[in-house]
Amino acid sequence: MSDERRPWLPGWDLAFARLVLAGIFLFAAYMKLRGVDDFARAIPKFELVTDHAIVEWIAYIVPWIEAVCAFALVIGFWARAAALVLFLMLMGFAAAMLSVIARGLEVDCQCFGEYFGARVGWSSIARNVVFMAIAAPVFARGAGMLAIDTAIARRRAAGSEGV
Amino acid sequence: MMILLRSFALVLLACGIGAAHFKLFGTPVQWDLAPNQLATPGVSVSKQLVEGADTPTNVTPEDSQEVDPGVVDDPRAQTGDPPAHAVVLGQHVGLEGAVLLYEMAMNGEGAIVDARRREEYEQGHILGAYHLPPGAFSGGAVPNVVRDFLITSQPVLIYCNGGDCDDSKNVGIKLQEIGFTQIHIFDDGYPAWADAGYDTATGGDP
């Protein structure tokens, strides 16, 4: 059956993008939560948020946003919404990195906890752009194969055909 | 519109879980190093490091071998005052303080820790320094280097690349959590040490 007849099932490419994105963010969330103190200490170095009480909240909430959206992508439930959230987060991170570079600060990224303790630089921004390029088609076109969203869409279509 | 609402719902759910995690299981973040604990006066005063301003001594590579980092035979030690010849070192030390701690480490009375990345360490490090990046403590693990080579009661000199580098401070906090009481951060880091012509080494762990 062709994709024209089943627009909710565009192919394996979206499922692949969705799972890759989910894997990246599940890993990032896990590493941040594993060393949440280190992540918290890295945040004020960006000199965007320096109040320690706020930083502590950010340090706990940001990894959970990543984890919840990644889980939504894995099961393909509200995948477009999850991809949008991650896309916007990546954009925000890239903007923060850009401001760090513009101000000449030397800051450790902590994007993946201590796993990649690299300094924020153009390569970090390029990496974010690549991740955004993976998130964009999922947001624009949907979950693809092996997703709850797709199963729901298929059932609705079958129901309307039956009517 | 529906996607925006769903996005908002996902973020809200994550905020709820994160807030619960923070409130139920979160521990206060240690933002900076705790002050070093001094050795008990009159008990172990030899080569005792005293909190305070950075060392007043001017040590150069040529005469550093002649400096005794803690020649202490002074009655004031019994009263808790800094001994007359004790080297006064703060928690953050400059090049001179680093040299004194290096000499102590060479005499087996302390240790040096390189908190930078593995490739940086292998390209060049202070002679005798152990490689111990912050990532080695991930998940609350006690790294083998700490277990096998470091002694909690001895001074530990930690450095990274100087400047805004935070790795040495982060390692210092981790070591304090384990029980180390004399942490000294070499603020200028390896570049200053190498530029001054002091002993360095390349390759793996000593």
C-alpha cells in the first residue's frame, strides 16, 4: 500500500529519526540526573541565571523535560509535540552557547553530564543544529511507523471509512 | 494549536516530576569548597598547612629545592598559632604554593591531582600527578585512584587549565564529600606550571 493512501504512515525514516532523537535525549537526561550537582554548578557559569535557588530547580526540571519528551518519542505518543519541545530546547541551548561564545566565557557544556565534558564552542552549536535537523521532520510530519500516534490515526481512518 | 497544547502538557508533566524529584530526593547542591580543616595544634604540626593568605614566599624553579614547606619546631604550635616557619597556604594557591605542595607530594606527604581530560593529561601534566577528572565520580563511585593512592588526611593539590576552568573545584568538592580535609586548588593551572619550567611528564598515570 502506498504512502499516498496512508499519509499517517510516511515510512521508516521518521521512526528512525524519532528513535535516534529519543535515544540522545534519554542519555542526556540520565547523565544529567546522575550528576545533578555537577549540572547545577555548570549552569551559573553561563552567567544567564545565577540565583542558586532557581538554578537548583532548573537542574532538576530540564533533565525531566528531556526524559519525558524522549519517552513520548519512543512510544510515539504526542510525538510531534515532544519533537517541538525538544526543538525549542535545542534552540534555547544553542542561543545560550552563542551568548557564551560572544562574551568570551569558557564554560563546560555539561550537555551530557560528565560524559562529554567539552567546552562550549562552535562544535557544540553545530551538534545542536544537527539534533534540530533530526527533530524538525518529526515535528513537521509526525511519528512514522511503530507509534501510538500512527495506530490512533489508522483506527480513526478505519472508523471513518466504516461510516 | 493542538500540538502547542500537547507540548505545554508534556512540559507541565515534566515540571511536576522534576519538582517531586527535587522535593523528595534532592539534596542541597554544594556550590563551593568547604573550608579546609586544620590539623590539631600540637598533635601533628610538622609541615602543617595553615589557612589564610597565600604563601608569602617567593620560590623560583632554581631555589625551590631549598624551601622546606613546613619546618615547624615552634612553641606557638602548641597554642594553635601558626608556627613561625609554617608555610601559609590558602585553599586557592598560586604558583609558589603549588611548588610547595608539589615538594610535599614528592616526599610522600601529599598528592597532586590533574582534573583535566585524559588527552590533555597525556599530553603533559605535573610530574607525579594522578589523573582524576570530575567524571570519574559519576554515580557516586569512588575512583580507584582515590582508593589506591590518596590519603584523606594529606593535602591534595588539584589543578586544571586555569582561567574559568571549574574541573579542579568540582573534583575538590567530590574529594571533600569522601572525607579529604586539605584541598588546595591551583588556580593558574597547568599552563602556568609548564610556562614556569617546573617538572612535567607526559603519558599515562605515574
